[in-house]
Amino acid sequence: MAAPGGGMLDGVQTAQPPGTDMTGICFRDQLWLNTYPLDRNLVFDYFALSPFYDWTSNNEQLRMRSQHPLDLSQLSKMTGIEYVLSEVMEPHLFIMRKQKRDGPDKITAMLAYYILDGSIYQAPQLSNVFAARIGRALYYIEKAFTTAASKLEKIGYVDSENETPIPEPKAAKETIDVKEIKRVDHILASLLRKLPPAPAPPPFPEGYVPPSTAETEKGPETQEAAEPQAPTVDPIIDQGPSKRMKF
């Protein structure tokens, strides 16, 4: 059976390219599954049909020698790429591990494959799993922030419509500058000196009696509280010559 990435090419065994990411591939041969039982004795033959199998592995050399490809007693004596069956849960789950052997006890794990109910998958590396989970989490976080920002914009738009103008606070009282007051007083005094003296006030009418000095000396509060009184004037002067009595 020819398979992409590994199989038969003009009768020559071909190996899959090293380092190829095949996590997006799923292999299943329903005809084989209907013909043979899937157990620990035949699972490697089924795995060898998939594109995940490396035809240059030590397991293939054992198969060519008519030996069981998963015989650890023989694999431990060889060096190179090999497959071992690490976990078995018949008949649903089988885990095949690809590793590089440099000695009887020196093994470097490379990849892992799992056969789940007859379908073969390549297990992703831990770094790829973390990257995928982090990318998904960032996607949902960004989506949540976008939704929250859109709702906040709507809330701010409604608030701006219902917003009433806030009255500005009254300006604080200006601080008094003593130097400025003295400067203005000096300017006014110089202007008064330049102006001619004020004319003398006109004389009081004949018979006018000015208010007493005692009333003028009262405080402003007393003068404001007291009712205003008309000055005492001569009734004859006030009535005029036309209203004088005739004898």
C-alpha cells in the first residue's frame, strides 16, 4: 500500500522526510481492520502501513529477518531509529514511540503516535500544545476586551447625551496687591496736584439753619436708622412772595 511520505516507490522502500510535521494527518485502513484483529501482536503491522512509519528503522530490518519487529532483546543490540510499543489498552488504544538508540541504555525519544480505535495519529509536541492553548486563550481575551470596549463606548455615548452642563465655579476673589494700591494712590495724588483748586461752595440761602453739630457727630448707623427730617426753613421764604399774608 503506497502512502504519502513513506511507502513503495518503484519497488524501493522510501522513508518519510525527517522533521516533517504530520499532526494534521490521520491514517485508517478499514479493509485491514475488517480482516485482522487489532492487538499487540499485529498492531505494528498495521502501523507499518501508515505514512508515519520509517522504512529505514531497525524494526524493518527485523521484519526482513523474519523476526518480530518489537523484540526488545534484538532492538537493544542495534543502533539507530526504532519504534517501541509503550502503552497498550486493547483493543482501543495503542501508543507507539519513535526513538533513537545509541546504545543498550542510551535512548533519545523523538516522537509519539497513538492508535485510537483503528485511527493512527501523530501526537503533537508539548511546545506546540502550549502554543495552541496560549493562542486560543489570547484570542478569547482579545475578543472579550473588544466586546467590553464596544459596550463602554455605547455607555459613554449615552452619558454624553444625558450630560447636563456643569456650572463653572465662581472665580476666586482676586488677591489684593498692596504695592499696586500704593502705585494707584500715587498717580491719583499727582493728578490732583496738577488740577486747579476746586471753587468755593455757594453760600447758604438767607435764613437757612444748618443741622446741629451733635447730629453730624452721630455714627452712620444711627443716622441711617433715624427717619430723614426736612430742614427747618423760614416759611415765608419757602412760600414765596406770592403767598405772603397781606395786612
